[in-house]
Amino acid sequence: MAKLSRRDFLKGLATTGAAVGAQATGMLTRLPIASAQDVAQVTYATPGGVVEDAAWEPVWEAFNEENDDIQANYLAVGGGYGPQYLQLLQARLAAGTGPDVFFVMDGFMVGFAARGVLVPIDSFVEAHPDVDLEDNYSGHIEAHRWQDQLWGLPRDGAPYATWYNADIYDEAGIPYPEGLSWEEFVEQAVALTERDDRGRASVIGAGRGAWIDWIWQAGGEVLNEDGTECLMGEPEAIDGLRFAQSLVVDHQCSPSASDLADQNEGALFTSGRMASFTAARGFLGAVCNTPFRFDAALPPAGAIRVGRTNVGPTVMSAETPDKNAAWELLKFINSSRGQTLKISTGYAYPSRRSVVQEDWYVNFNCGQAIGTGLNTVFNDIMENGWARTWPKHPQWPEISTVINTQLDALYSGDATPETVGGEIAAQVNAILSAE
């Protein structure tokens, strides 16, 4: 695989989304300021949506009130938190109408950096000691480092925990899933699952979980340390794949393809048909509105206890005409004040330790929550080092596509874990060797 140029990279994922992008009604919001004279215009882009747009509004109001010489504009690109957002974003960047500062999903930041789309921000951080990187969780900051440079700052974080429906557990007389081992996790999930003679589920014991969590919990890795070899064919990774398959195929306590035909895992949980579900704190936006009692618990542990944390990479475009103004906006988004203004009206998790100690977070409650796990569990995960970020590699989009394609055969039972792991390793190594 030949290396992509910056131009080709921007057009790459945008190829599919170009037609969509041409029709997109990405919402650009300009908040009023006293005078437009000599004011730098800086635009921030994110997927957006009704809830997200409302959560960001106080951030822009505060920033524009405090900066007479900078106008922050909000661009809701659309596409949701998935491939379509990247397509729409890259279409704008390729057309020269991209934002100055923008969110990019975990795993994709390095690809943007490698192809000259982003500005490294080390010099800005060094010139502004008030940024206080040490107040951010170290894992969230390190996720933005690549080749000894810092390419962005987190706007929030997203450690994953186990959400559970307390009513289902109580009705079955099963203890809540607090810090389970793999064996205990399976035992509970099997006991909670209810299927009829045709295999149709009225209650599913647990979600599939994240494939990478099972790999890590088994002691495996996706890539070696320098990113030159795929390790998905190694025994530890195979153990993680075997466990993931067993939940769906052997124990039938996690959803099969037919179980997911009408509802995704999140909908299965919020509709009361799934006992537990792995998700970030941002899932509160959905679970707070459910009629059942709920809380969050630590992820299970295999050889080790670990789970992924998404970070909110906020980066600066290399094409922005006023990098100092763009930096001021990026810095404010990462600041304790910026994170509090946004997250206290929504359900994300801060990247700053100081923010999770504020009263609004410590005392947050909603819906039918039965305890404080919806706040404390995520802190425990971060403080104990039980969270890891996605692998960093310029070819991660291609690598993740290979993995997700091969996982279909794993979950259907059409291929063994050894076959799936070996095929992933072979295809990914072909990508790495051609880089």
C-alpha cells in the first residue's frame, strides 16, 4: 500500500461522503459580539445534534464574552460519531472550507497528523503554562502524543464501564456485577439470559463488550510497541477472541446477529431486554430516561482488569489563518472552565481531575440511579490505571476495517478464534509492510 499524500488522504474517506457533504446542512452558529471590527473568526467542528448543540452553547457564550478580539463559531458537521462524520469533515478540509479547530475520533488523529493536516501544539503549550497538562489524566494527554509531539488536547474523556439493569438482577436474585472475573461475568450473564425453545431472547445477560477490551484483558495486544507487526495471531490475543466468541456462540448470553436485527445493543439495554451493557459515561444521556433502576460497575477482569477509554481529541488545522486565535479556543475547550460548562449540562466524562472533584459532578444523579457508581466508578477506572486508549498508527483506519470485517465470522461461529486472529494478523501485516 503506497503512502497517501495529504491531498489524497483528505479525499480518501471523503470520496464516499462527497455527495453527502455537498448536500450537508452543517449548522454554523455565530454568537453575537459587540463589534466585528478586527475580530478573528475561529470555527470549531464536531458531529453535533440536538443534545450536543445545547451542551456546547454555554461554552461559546463564555468564550466570546471573555475574548473581545476572537469570535468562536460552532459548526455541527453531522454524520454522528462514526465514519460519516469523518467523510463530511474531510470533504470540507479537502475543499478548503474546513474548520480551524475540530474533534476527530480516537485512532484517526495520527493519520491526520502524519499527513500534515494538523499543527503540533507543543510550542503553544510551552508558551502558556496556565494550560496545566498535569491536571488532565495522563492517559488522555498521551493519546495525543505521536512521534514526540503533542497534536491536540482532550475536550473530555470516556472510560468504559459496565452499566446494569438493577431490576433484572434483583428479579433473578443475582448480586450486582461489581468487579467480576471473566468466570463470574459469564456465570451471571448465562443465569440472566432468557430464551425460548427457538432461541429467541426476552432477556440477554450481557452485551458483547468491546473486542479490544477482551484482547487486553487476556494480556494480548493488537500491534507491537513500534507498530511494525500485528500481534492478533498470538496466544493471548487468541484467548481474548475465544472469550468474545464464547459469549455469543457457546453460552448464547450475548446478542447474536439475529438478536441485533431490530435493535442495537444500546437499544436492547435501554428497552429493558439486556441486563448489562458496556459503555462510556456519556451513555447516561440514554439511560437516565429508562424506567428501570440502574447503576455502573467496574469492567470484568481476565488476566488483568482493563478497558478502553475514548478521549475527545481536539486539534488545530494546519490551514487555519490565525493559529494564535485557534489556540485560544482549543485551550479554552480543554480548560476546567470549558469542560465544566459543557459537561455539567450533559453526560460526558471530564479529562481533568479537578473537574471530577467539583460538586456538580460528585453529586450528579438522574433517573432511577440506585447509587453513586455512575460517578465514582469512572474515577476508579482512571485513577487505578485500568483504562487504555486505542492504538496509535497512521494506518489505523485500514487496520480497524480489517479487524471489524473478520470479527463477523467470529461472532457467527463460522471461523475459529485461531483462524480469525491469524487472518487479521496476515492482512494487517500486509498493510504495515507496504506502508
